[in-house]
Amino acid sequence: MGMISEFKEFALKSNFVDMATGIVIGGAIGTVVKSLVSDIIMPPIGLALGGIDFSKLAITLQDKVGDKDAVTINYGSFINNLISFLIIMAAIFVIIKAVNSAKAQFEKEEEEKPAEPAKSEVLLEEIRDLLKK
């Protein structure tokens, strides 16, 4: 099997497509949650804490010298990103919980359905019934 055909088989498998879709959707959700935290959640929290802008919180290690920018530890951005991460994790937890619940319900319904007999069994039963007559 050639390298191109192996790659084609790999790329077209449903797991690969599902994973790629999940990554794209995850990136989009991450962007929305980051905006939610930075633009909607953190401003009221900062206001309640005395007008603090979390995105600007930083520790300056070295001031700006000439053309060189200041060296800072931006812990306010870290706090924003940490809250974004926690919101995303909570959302993923809820989604996975719902999917697992739906999957368990579907499997329970499948188990409750009586299995249809195989065609060979049905034919054998018909033959038996005909022989009885």
C-alpha cells in the first residue's frame, strides 16, 4: 500500500474527522469563552474589587529602557485565562455528562427490545409448523 493511499485511508476514517471537527469547534468555543471572561465577567468583578482591571495587572521586573519594552509578569491575564479554562472545563463536563446520560438511555432502550430471531430460525420454525400439519 502506497504512502498516499495510507494517508487517504487515515484521513477519511470517521475518528479522524470527528477529532478534527472537535478541535475546530473547541477553538471557536475557546474564543467565545475568552471574550465572555475578559469582556463580561471580569469587568464587574474588577469594579466590585475597587475598579481593578485584571488584564492590566502585572509585576514589572525591568522598566522600559530605550527601545526595549518593559519585562513584566502579567498575572492579571493569567487570572483571566484561568477563569476561561474553568468555564470551558465546566461546559465540557456538562456536555459529556449529557452525552453519557443519553447514551446510557439509548443502550437501555436497545437492551429492552426483544431481539428478532434470525431468518434461519424463522424458516426452521415454519418448516416445523408445516411438518406438524
